[in-house]
Amino acid sequence: MTVELTIGPIDNSRNAATVCEGSYTYDRHPAGLLVLHGLRPFYPQRSLVLAEADTTRPGTLTGRWEASQFAGAVLTGTWTSPAGKQLPFELHEDHTDGQGHLMAVRYELPDER
């Protein structure tokens, strides 16, 4: 499974809230793309809570990801289905292509405000 998260402002305005959003796919599985978005504004010192939806039905939640800690190199927590089934998750930051080759990592220079 590959999870990609982006943390940043909603828009370019000075007062824009910082959010966490992203997507994930199952490697080598035709399940399709699932999107993730924060259920509240992002604060670095607060644990992540993300809603999950299918791209074909973005208004229908397919799960909820709740981390035990704030975003970092390792992210652990619980995924909960709409029916209440819970599964633990543990995500590790990885900058390879899945075959051991280092991938390009994007860095951004924040706008000075």
C-alpha cells in the first residue's frame, strides 16, 4: 500500500487554514485510488484524523484513519470502517520506488509571509 500525504494551506491567502490531505492505493491491486482529507485543521502537535473516500463517490466515507501521534517518520493508529470494524495501521516514511531504488523527494521553499 502506498500512502501520500500533503500538509499545507488550503489556498495562498495569509489566513488560510493548514490542512492534511492525500491519497492511497494498494500496490499491484486494481482497487483504485482512495482519497484522504483532514476532519479538522492541521496542527503539528496534534494527532492526525483523516476521512477516507473513493474517488468515484467522494461524498461517501469509506473509512476513518486516526493516528496515535502527530505526523512523523512513523505513523501508527487505527483505521475504522463505516460499520465500526477497526484495524491497526503502521506507516513508515519511505523514499524508494518499492524495489530499493531511491526516488526523487520533493521539497518546497515556503513562501515568506
